[in-house]
Amino acid sequence: MSEIEVRNLHFSYTKGQEVLAGITLDLNLRPTAIIGQNGAGKTTFVKLLKGLLKPTEGDIFVKGYNTKEKSVAFLARYMGLVFQNPNDQIFKSKLIDEVMFGPLNIGQDEKTAKRNSLEALDLVGLRNRINENPYDLSLSDRKLVSIASILAMDTDIVVFDEPTIAQDYRGKEKIKDIIRYLKDKGKLVITIIHDMDFVAETFERVIVFNRGKVLLDGDTRFVYSYRDKLRTASLEQPYVMQLAQKLHIGTPLLTVDEFTDWFNKR
Amino acid sequence: MRTLSLYQEGDSIIHKIDPITKIIFVLITILIPIIMGTLNSAFAFLIISLTLVIIAGVIKKVLPIVGFTSIILVTVIIIQGLYYFNNRTPFFAIGTVVFYKEGLLYALEIILRIYSIINSVSLLMFTTKPSDLVEALVKKGLSPRIGYVFSSVLQIIPQMMSTVDTIIDAQRSRGMEVEGSFSRRIRAFIPLIGPAVISSLIDTKERAMALEVRAFNSRYKKTFLNEGTTFKYADVMQVSLISILIISIVLRFVH
């Protein structure tokens, strides 16, 4: 059984205007990036996975549970979703309390919740600020708080909506580390993202959404080699790959590391 | 951008009348029946405003409001019918409860007035774009600041509503139940209202700065981007409406 099974998924906000028009796919443990231009239906898709929206046709099974039949709060035990804007969730006056809110909601006892929260804060590098007010932190640190508050719930599936927005290089590296760490722990990571270079370096599978349908789906290198198809979805390849093509290098290189390896061996 | 507006697109003659004339009309439908204090004047204004609503083609939008108000107006009939201080002549009785003619007539007058006010205010709201209304008032000398307060509220409320939706989603995603028993809903309140208040404060600060970099508080006389729709007979109509008001006041004192 895959972690998530999506079967013939259709969805529309207003009748007759389908945002998602027939999506069937399985999501399993490979870190997966969902890319596509604005309005392609990415956020809607993620909200459907989480049960925040219900399919107008078709089914989604998360860990075997049909999202139509379970409440969002129930599904929260299995899937965490980090929202784009951390200000949409932060309400406690202490960092640690904010992070512990989710774990306690899904039935972790006080001790486990505290332990998981400290661990999560450690991971995002905010362990030494647990007694501060989240609103005294910068926006990028608040984003890390919102990530920690989901990680502490220790769900098998973690979904990020645009994690790299408002993050500088250091923040992006940290998020990259977190995603790899989650993968090593055997968790499924799904991300909606516009940063192609970040995807190239971090994710193993890429799904391209275009007009409510899946345009491409497969290994990162495989998907990014379809330059023209990506263009039809208003997407570009990672810079390293564009460079490799301009230099007529035969192999489709994805990352800076791959490029330097190739260059040194030349 | 979504705005909170009751405006209905249309090209009736009423839509073409300028906002100020419509405001004066609203004032007159409120004032004259009160000044005259007769059932006939209230009835006349109900007919006039109702006709205008039909001409404007917004009667379908007005009916639900009338319906809703009627529920409240039933209490007026009961209270005035039973307890109006001039009650003398019994009209009918339900068991031992007696309704009086004077009270019922007075209730009728109130009801007619309220319905005509609803009609004329609806006429203003349904056939005027909020932005046109505010701009017309600012041109007449309303402070641009106050004008901005009016028009911004119409934009901010839908924006806050969508923020609240996102917040609800974010907290549900962290396992918070928002449905179910009363106590559960109460407990869900703080995690929802906290971020809502803070993010609207942040929004307000940013809005203020965005306005200030565009010289919102500049003391120079402001010009207008939109020429605005000019209505040929605005002056004539305004003068005649105000004359009607004056005539009614004079009539009242003559009698």
C-alpha cells in the first residue's frame, strides 16, 4: 500500500470550472516536489490530500483512510501540513507552547509532546529560544517555528507549501537538511515549490501540474530533461541544466556538485 | 480584489443618477413622513420608492430584506396594538387579549415608513458603486481620510474573512477539532482569533505605510483620477427634492 493513493480525482470550487481534472497517482516514500505555474491547482491538490477540501469526484486514500470519511483533525495524526504564512497559525506567547499545540491535539501525552517539540526546535535551530514570544522572531524564523510545530507532531507524511519563501541561503540550507532528515527517518515529504534549483538538489521525484492535470511525473532528472514540455507549463529547467545544455554537454547535469564533478573529470 | 458590495450591475435610469441625489432622496424618504406624521405621506413614499426600486430592476434583491424585516415588524404590531398610549377603541380580540384600533394604525404608519426607508436605502446601495459613493462625498467636501475609512472597510472585511479561513485550515491541520460540542467550539476560539487579530494589525501597519509613501497625508488639494459619472439633471433633481422637503415643513407648521 502506498502512503497516499489518488484515484481519478476531480475538484471544482464553482460548478463547471474544474481546478483538478482527473488525477491518478501514488505517493510513496521518495521526497516529491509538486511544481507548476500559479493557478495550476497545486495548493488545491494539497488541501485535498489533507482533507481540508473533499473531492467532487474520485477518491484519496491517506494511509488507507478515505479523506472523504475522516475529519481533518483525524488525518492530522498521519499528515502534517506547513502553511505558507506562519502568521496564519501562531497564537501562543511562548515558542515551546506554540510547537506543542499540534502534538497535544493529536493525543501525544505532555511528556512525549515536550520531547518531540524540543527535538523539532533543535532541528530548526531554535532550541535556545523556546521561552521567547514567536512574534519577536523574524519572519523567516517564524516560518521555522511553523515547520517545527508540524515536525513535532511526528506524522508519517509531511507536506510543505512553499517552504523557501522569505528564506535566505542559510534558511534554505536548513530546510534542505530537514527534508533529508525526514527522508532518512522514513517519512514521505511532499512540497509545493517554485524554486527549481532547490528541487534539483533536494527532491527525487517531481510532478508537474498544468491546468489541473499531471503533465509530467517521474525522477527529477527525467522530468527536468523535458525542456519544451516544461515551457508549455511556464516552467524553466534548473540553471545548471540550462548551462549544461548551452555548453552542449551530453549528460543532463542537475546540480552544482554534479557540474563541478563533471568539470574536474573532464 | 474582492470587495464587500451590494452593487448590482445595471443600466436603468436609476443607475445613471448621481450618488448625491440618491442620498438626498434617502434623507427625504426618512424625513418627510416623520415631519408630516400622516398615514398618507408614509403610504405615498412607499409607493414612490417601491416604483423606483422596480424601475431600477433590483426588486428581487430587496424582497429578502423586506421579508427579514417583516419578522421584526410583527413585534411592532403586537406591542403598539396592545399598549399604544392612545389606545381607546377595541378592534379585535384573541381570547382575553385585546388589540386596539389606534395602536394598530400607528403600527401601520411605522411599518409603511420603515418599508419606504428600506426601499430607498436599497435603491442607493444596489445601484451605486461604493467607490463612486465615497468619491462623490469626498468631492462634496468629506475629508479624504474618512472617505478612505469607508471604502477600505469594504475591502478589508472580505480580506479578513479569507485570512480567517486560512487560519481555520492551519489549526485544523494541527489536529484541532473545530466542529462538535459547544465547549469544543469555545476552546477552538483562541487559536483562531489570535492569529486573526495579529495578522490584521500587521496588515494595517503595512497598509498605513503603503498609503504614506503615496503621500496620503499630503496637504495639497487632491485631484481625482475618475471624472465620475455626471448626471445631466442632478441639479434640477436635487433642488426639487429639497424644495419638496421645505414645502413639507411649511405645510406642517401651517396646519
